[in-house]
Amino acid sequence: MWPLNVRTVWCSLLVVVYVVTDFVLADVGATEQFCAEESITTGESIFTCSCPSVTDTLIVQDKNISYENRHINIPDNTQHWRIGGCSTVHLSGPTLTSLNNIHTLHLHDIDHVHLAYDFFTQYNSPLQILRLSHCTFDTLQGSLNIHAHKLKNISLEKMNWNDQIDILIQTQEGQQLDLVAIRNSNIKVLGEINLSSRYVHTFVLENNNIGSIKTGAIIQDSHETIIQGNYIGALNFLSMDTDTYNFTLQGNTIKSLALESLVVNSAILLQVNNNSFFHIERLGLTWLRSKYDQGTFVFSSNHFYEHGRGSLIFYFTIFNEKLKMQNNILHTTHCTCNTLKYIEEMTEMNERTLNSFIQERKDTYKLFMHSSFCLDKNGKSHLSSLCKTSEVNHHYWKISVAVIIVIIIIGFLVLAVKTHKGHRKYARLTVKT
């Protein structure tokens, strides 16, 4: 039997060894698991890399991935690859051309992405889907260049760009992009989105905070273009020029919309709904054009906070299948009959120097007046009722004045009669005396 103090020392040593061993093994296990491969029901493989701690760094060099002093190779059969949950990720080398089966790459939740200039410009890569979400790129120098001859889908979500960003997408000739989408991002200046194919099936700008959209930013053809739920500080001259089948501008707050900033050609369906416009330059909405023989334009529930001259003039083709205008709201200090003068100025209904769209301007005035509202501190009033209310009020005012005058006249007559009777009575008394 060992002495008590010796047994105590040995027990203490065993506890220390156990704790250290457990910590080391746990750390090694976590390190070995920073990347893992799994199969999904379709038989495809997903290769997922994430940092054990959000303060860690991951380095990708060709097919090698490094975390601290650990290194692994990306499996050759990788089809879907996800990287995220790191403070910093370095991407370099011909990774995307080395992986012959790569279909999808998703970078997410990375504070700092250090991107080699040629990492996304590996034209012969079989990559088809690129998703970037909640990432900050430190080395773009204002331009995100993506070259992949089979690329079909690019989605940018929760991105932060504190300067101008240009996006250049190069695919093989004849390759159709299915989707280009920017969602939930903060962008100081949205520059050129250059598509080599000049066509994308669906283009989406949704729920972004954008300081301004530059001239020539979005010039392409599409089946569907959706601009929805954004805050946009300024849409500059020719920010968008597109031939599209369906165009939707919905739920946006737009502080300034310049002349010809939205040019839409030959759309079958144009929808401009529930937007807040704070300043529209003259002819700012004029080049939203539907197809001459069958297009439809729905202009509904929009809010106008400024009433600029010529801000509500539309192209003549939208009247062939009727402009569907309803429930738009004009914000002003006081809703009175004079408010209709704002609509006259916005449509330039009585402008003699403008020879084009004469009948269309008159039709727009009538449609807007009969389908829309005025809103002031007292609530919402239908535009068509403002002058009627004023006329009724004016009529009541005239009746009230007339009644007061009649009462005054009757009072004078009664007083005169009483005075006359008093004089006669006094005269009789005098004669008797």
C-alpha cells in the first residue's frame, strides 16, 4: 500500500494527463473535420469546408486546403462545394478547372475573402452555379470578373460593397444564363453588370440598399426583370436598357429617378406597383414601353412625394391595350381642388410647346384623377371628389352668407317698423295736447 501522499500525486498526474489528452484529441478531431464529404439522395456528393472557429483562416491553393498545420485535398469527384463560417478565406490557383465534375460553388459567411485575380476567370471550368452570400471581398478592386463557359446561375446575397462594384460575366457564345440575382445587399454604387451573352432568362434586384445605379449599369435582354423591395438613392440616365417580356418595378423606395433612367422595350407585361417616388425628372417614366399590339401596363398603388413637371408622361404604345391605373397616392400638405393643378403639371396636359403624346397626356390626367387619391394630415381623399367638396363647401358658404344678410335685413325692417310706430304714437299725443 502506497503512502497517502504518493497516491494523491499519482491521481493528480492521471487527471492532468487525461485532461490534456482529451483536449489534444478533441482539437485534432476538430481540425480533421474542417472539411467533410457527404452524399445526397441523388447520388451526388457535397464537399463542405467550415472553420472550427469563426476567427479562423482557411487557405485554398489549387486542390489543396489548409487549416493551421493541417492539409487535405479536395476529392476529384466533388460536384457541390461549400465554404463558410470563417474569418478569412484565401482562394488561388486553377482549382475550378482541376475539378472536372464541379457544378456548384457556394461561399458564405466569410468576413474577408482574398481572391486571386484569376480564381473566377477559369473559362474552361465546368462550374454552372455560383452563390456568394454574406461575404466581403478585400481584393476585387471594384470589379468581380467571372469567366466560366457553362455558367448558368449566379446569385449574390447579403453582400457589402462600400464602393462601386462592376460585375463582368463571360460565358461561351450561345450559352444562356438562367438567373442573375442580387439580394439583400448593401451597395454604394452599382456599376456595370456586363453579360457577354447579352441575355439572361431572369434578372433580379431584390431587397437591396443601393446608393446609386450608374449609367449603363443594366443593359441586356431577358424574359423577366424584377426590381423589387429596394431602396435606391438615384437611378441615373440610362441606368437600365432592356428588351424584356415581363418587367416588374415593385415595392421600391426611389429618391431620384432621372430622365430615361428606365428604358424597357416591347414588354408584354409592365408592372409598376407600390413604389415610393420622391423625385422624378421630366419624362422619367416615358420610356417604359409595352408591345404595340398586345402589351399591358399596370400602374398601381404608387406614392408620389413630389409633383415635378412632366413626371407622369407615358409612351403612346401603352394606351393600345389600355393603361391600368389605380389607387396611386399623391402626398401633399393640403388636399384641395387646387391639388389637381399638380396632376396637370405632372402630365403636362395643357402644355402647348410639347407636340408629342397630346392625347395620351390628357388620357393620363383623366385616368389618374378618376382612379387615385390625395393624402394629407387629415387623411386620404379621392382626387375626383376634391373639387366637388370645395364646390359644396363654397355653396354652403354662400347660403350661410345669404341667410345672415336676410336676417340682418329683417332685423333692420323690424327695427324700422317699430321706430315708425313710435313716431306716430308720439305725434298723436302731441296733437291731443
